[in-house]
Amino acid sequence: MIKLVKIDDINAEEIKIFQQLRENAFAQDGSFIGDSPKVVNIILRAGIEVKSILATQEYYDEFEALIALKNIPNLYLTTKEEMQKIVGHKIHHNCMIHGKRPLEAELKNLGNEIIMLDEITSSENVGSIARSAAALGVDSYLLSNRSPHPFNRRALRVSMGHASLLKIHIYSDIFSTIIELKAMGYKIFAAEVRIDSTQLSKLKSTKKWVLIMGHEGRGISQDILNVCDEVVTIEMKDGIKSFNVAVAASIMMYKLKFIV
């Protein structure tokens, strides 16, 4: 049987972490906060280090068997009403998790199929792309250190926790990273609308590939395109300029993964 610690004071020192780590915040030790049963349970099953859970009795009752399998130091019990006071806004879930981000993956340890983001700014897009990548079995995720992290609160929520299933690498210089990937045998595809772009329907995939998705507004700069192997665009109806970046990433990953 799991042992619960009832929280009567929303300002208790033990649960301050749930108040402090907002959308883009991380503690120095790599701590993050996730919320909702789906997110929390995927993180638990992923084997990520968990420091504590803050949840209602209903959550603990439903998922006691899963929680009991994990060595979680602190299981805090509260009500949904009190949890809303702790986070400072209305919530629709009944649990939160305090975990520690897994160590960043090295480039040499990534898979054969990689989705790479060029300074995307939206946490929702970062999370949505992570969810699609996990669903399609594209298990490696490269992001700029100027983009939201996949484990920030909103991105993790949008990914439904599936970011925890990916190998994540954060790069500081896109040019040196691309050069290193090419030296490792990856073919670099860039998603961009250009007159000379390869139409997606005519694209030929390869065993090792990287797909780069550009900034939501600026796209991918010409300097970056110049060091990529091939520029790809999705055929669209006249007058429509582009898809949302997360939608485009999903379509292109599917093509590269499954349609030779």
C-alpha cells in the first residue's frame, strides 16, 4: 500500500516547487512539473526520476498499482480545490508530478530518424511535434537552446507526456550541428517553400535522415538551406502559403518514415 502525506497548508515548503515552476521554468537541478493523469502516467512508465506527486485521493485510488511499482520519495495528498489554489488558476486535472529531466542525449546516440527544430518559439508547437514524432516512431528530437524545452510545462502537456519517450538533444549552433550530422551519414532535409524545392510527393527517403522545421514566422534562412542536402515543400492549393509547422512536420515525418 502506498503511503500518502496529507497537505493542509498550500504554502507548505514541500510543495512550493509546484507553485514556482511555471510554463518555461526549470530548477537548477533539472526539475520539471507535469500535470494531468495521462502525462503523469506516461512519465511514470518512461522510467524518469520522480521526486514527488501531488494529487487527489481519486487519482491515487485509480492508479495505486502503477505508483506502487515506483520508488517515489513523496506522495502528497490534497483536494482539487486546494490544488487550484496552489497553481493559482482553474484546473481540469487531479494530479501533478515533480520529476527530473533525463540527461540530454549525445548526437552519436541518436536514432536514424531525427526531427530538428530551428528556433521554433511556441511551446504548443514543440509539444505537438514531440507527440507526432513519438507516435510515428521518430525517436530523436533536436532543438535550439533558444526554443522552449520539450519538458516545459505547456510543451509537456501538449505532447501528452510523449516527449518523455524521445531522445532529446539541445544544440547551440545549428551550422556545426548539421555538419556533424552529415559527417555521421545523415541526409539533411529542410522544410521550406522555395521555387526549386522538391515536392513532398516526389521525395525519396533514405535510411538516415534529419528533417529541419523552421521558425514559425521567418522559416529557415538561406544560409541554413545552403548547408542542407535537399529542400522539401508540401504541395498546396494555390493561394495557401503554408501549413502550421506542427502539421507540416507530421506530414513530412510520415512521408520520410513510411513512403519510400
